[in-house]
Amino acid sequence: MTDTELVYALYVQANPVPDPTLLPLTQAEAEAGLLTHEGSTDMDTRERIETRPAPKALPRRSLALGLAAVLVVAVAAAAIVWFVAGGDEGAVAAGNARPEVVFDGESCRYNGPTLIEQGNTSLLLTNTSSDAVSAIGFNIPASELSAELAAAPLGSDMSLTSDAPVPTGTTAFSVSADPGSEATGPLTLLPGTHLIDCLYYESANAVLPDYVWRAQTLIEVVAP
């Protein structure tokens, strides 16, 4: 059986009728038409390929805004460091220093810049304790500073005896405040390293203090 005959036989089987002559197409027409048929035009047998949109590039404006935000944070951080340090040179002018000592009965705390230019200012002593106290600053010679800090480290407190006297050095300032009060005194700062002590006297007539609380930090005074 030839290919054309096979094709016609399949055509007849697909369209069963009592007499093949009743088919719409003759054998010759069916063989010619079926062999040259390319398929139905209303059926797409090609597999669909799903396409996904390409990722969008970050707009230049968004990228620029992101970089600008990073730059602003960096500049702000640098400004904070500059402000805390006291400017380009680091030292704060004496008139702008506004130093304060706070005594609460357990500690002597200094609030203010630790690097100040030589000059005149004032010191505020805030006493929140139930005892009278004096805040005294000592300009300690460099040759004696190590020994003094070894005897009474920063942030420490101790009873004063004949073996542990008040630090030697030039008294830079002295301000006293009654219990639960504030007091302000003049402060003349000369170049050098300054210790701050809060002193307690058991007797109003006592010459030497009975107890000392040392502030947690030093003050360095430099020439302008």
C-alpha cells in the first residue's frame, strides 16, 4: 500500500459512511489535500515561553539622594566631634567654659570642658548633699602629678590624715556651698594641670578637711 493509499484509508476510517463515494472528497482529492495540509490555523502548537521583565536599574535620582543622606550623616558626626572638642584648636575659651562641680554626698563630679584656654571665668558648685562642702581646684606641677594620683586616684574618696594631706600645688579656686544649695565663685585659670577635690569639714573651725572626694577627671589649661 502506498503512502497516498494509506492516507486515504485513514481518511475513510475517520469519516465512516455506508459508501465511500458519499464522502465530500474523492480519493484523489483527499490524498492531494491531506498530504499538503499544514495544520489548522486556529491551533497554536508552539509552547509558550514565559518572559519576565528585566530588572529595573536604580534611578539616578534615588542613587543621588542615598549618597546625599550618607554625606549628611558624616558631616553631622564630624560637627559633633568638633563641638565637643571645642573647635579647631580643641581648647574652649575661658569665658565660654562654664565649669560646674556637683557634690551629692557620695561623689564629686565635674561637668564641663577638660581643655580650657587660660583666662577668667566662674565656677558653679551644686551641693545636693546634707552637708556643707567646698570645691577646691589645685594646679599641680607636672613633676608631682603622678605621685598625687597614685595616692588619691581620680574618682576616689578617702579620709585625710597627716599621712595623706591636701595636695600640694597652687590653689586655683575655692567655692563653698551649704547643704542643698548652689554657690558661684570666680575662677582664674593659669596654664597647667588642675585637680578638683570636694572637701568636707566636720567642724566649722577646722583648719584641715576630714574627708575628700576627688573628681573623675582633670582640667588642662593652655595658653590661648
